[in-house]
Amino acid sequence: MPTTVQTVTGATETMVLNMGPQHPSTHGVLRVVLELDGETVVKARPEIGYLHTGIEKSCEAKTYSQAITLTDRLDYLAPLSNNLCYCLAVEKLLGLQVPKRAQYIRVLLTELTRIGSHLVWLGSHAIDLGAMSMFLYCFREREEIMKIFEMVSGQRMMTSYFRIGGLALEPPAGWLAPVERFLNMFPGRLQEYENLLTKNRIWLGRTVGVGTLRAEDAIALGVTGPTLRASGVAYDVRKFFPYCSYEEFDFDVPTHNDGDCYARYLLRLEEMRQSLSIIRQAMPKILPEGPIRTEAPGIVPPQREKMKTEMEALIYHFKIFTEGFSPPPGEVYQAIESPRGELGFYVSSDGSPKPARVKVRAPSFVNLQALPKLVEGRLIADLVACIGTIDIILGEVDR
């Protein structure tokens, strides 16, 4: 048990200990260097770099299309969000306009991704604080979302389903039926979570007033997403800089003024309800027949049926997947609202088939720097709650 060290002169000294990088409550290979006075955290310094994947640099060795598979591995709990942001950036570089039906499908699937990511957050955060049942319940519901992803793309997690210019494949017939079942089932499950936790004395004791982050501090640190909105700042990229036709959807941006762990818990629950509303609005927009990819020969692969009858289509397909395509020289920045906050991709082109530079504005990386502000002066047990409530993913911290 860490304690204050007393010297022979009677003076007290603080003790420096490592938490992680092999610690279950750091949610990945994160090392936090703690200076402790007994059980009280005097200083906390996050140390990153133990899961360095080099994804940004690896993109420079891939064609624009090949790099999509790398984006799945950044925030591995929201791979479709990463796919979407990168594809939007390259589409902006190329000046491509994606068909409306493909945009609506992208919205539906990324909102399912948001719910699935929040479920992993809630289950893991709850088990950190001793609520074992919540972990099992949250993963039970997330499994239904994973089945939908597998039905649509053939993969449960690393889908690479969003492609430059649209979607990889036409969704299978009947795929909206399990989405409808989930929409009907999930509100009741959300209420179960609230019944278990929202007024639970142990939960309140571990989260209320713990890890408070004031709005001005959150803004100064560049914090975004639920962590920012729980401090009272109503910033959401979907509202401020709409993409994929989000301006056509009616939804609220929930906020909370307390800025503590409990406020961030309540806010993410409400975010899941808002995502359900967006999905319901997207479903009738998807139903009419329509293209899922834009017509851009030499950039977007042709339909497989055309490849069997048209020589030009076969040539385009071969050249796209062997040589890639070359956007005009230039640079773009594209941001979306991922489950953790503002996710941004900066993509620079030098006119070759491979990106000259790809830089990711990862919300987990930026939000993590708020950790010392949350925990200094609190107990070690509160540190566990604060790490969980930021909802970091080390895959995009060490990108």
C-alpha cells in the first residue's frame, strides 16, 4: 500500500509509483507516473508510447484505398468512424460527391458504432468501479450491433466497409430488420442500466464530485466529445460542421454542467438515446433504391456486373487496385464527431498515388492530457474512475 515516507529527521516525502502499463484499469498499455502522499495523488503524468503502431507513417507507403484498412486499427472500438473520416478527407481532396443513399447508410452505421463504443465504455467503466453485472449486460447488447456489422460487411470489427466514393458493397437484403429489432429492444435495456446505476449509492459515491473539469479548463486543453459536453460546452461536429447530410437530421446535443464522472455517465446515456433517434430517421431515407457509389472512372471501382461485359470497366478495376489513383496536389482537413470527440484527418497529396502525409487529430490523445487536472488532489481509487470516464483508446493515442 503506497504511503508517505518519513525520513529520520521527521520530514515527510512523497512516493513516486507507476500505474501501468500493465494495469487493467488503464484500459490499454498506458503508464501513469504518480506522485503520492499516502493515498492522495499529488501529481499524475501520463506516459504514452507503449503501443506505438506507426499508422500515420504507414499510410505514406499505401495507396489511398489501401490506407483505409489502417484506419480501422486506430480507434478499434469505432472503426467505421475512422473509415468515414478518412474517406471524407480523400473525397474532399478529389472533389467527389457521394450519393445520398450512401451518405444515409454511413450515418446509420456510424451511429450504431457510437452506441457500441459507449456500451464498451459503460461496461468497462462499471466493472472498474465494482459493477460486474453491467459489464455483461453491455456486451450482450453490443453483440447485436456486431451481428449487424457482420451481416453488412462480412466483418465484426475491422470492417473497412466505407470506401472512397461510397460503400464497399450493397447491403444485403433484409439487413434493416435486425436494425429495427435493436431499435425496439435497446431503449428498455438503457432503462435497465439506469435502474441499476443512476441512483445506486455506491455508484454515486464513486462518481459524484469526482474528476471535475470546468468548462474553461476543458476548452484550454482542447478536450472534445462527451468529456467537453459534460462540462457544459455544446460543441458537436455534427451540428457545427455537418457532414454526410447530418443537417437533415433532427437531434439534440446533450450537455451537463457539473463536469464530473457522474455527469459524463449521464451524458453518454443520453447520447445513446439521441443516436437511436438518428438511426430511426435514417432508415426510411435508405429504403428507396439508389446508388451506393459515385460514378468516377479510374477512382471508384466499377460494379462487378460491368466488369463481366465491358472491357473498360475491367481495365479500370485492374488499374485502381494495382496502381491506385492520383489526386491533384493539395491538402485537406476533415473532422467528424467520433464517440470520443473530434476526430480529424489531415491528408496531403503531392500528385502521386500515395499520400504525402497523413496526420490524425485523435480525440483520445488530446483528451488524455486532461487527466492530471481531473485526478490531482484525489485518491488513487478516484484515478481509476477518472481514466475510465475519459474513455481513451490507446490505439489512437499511440497512432
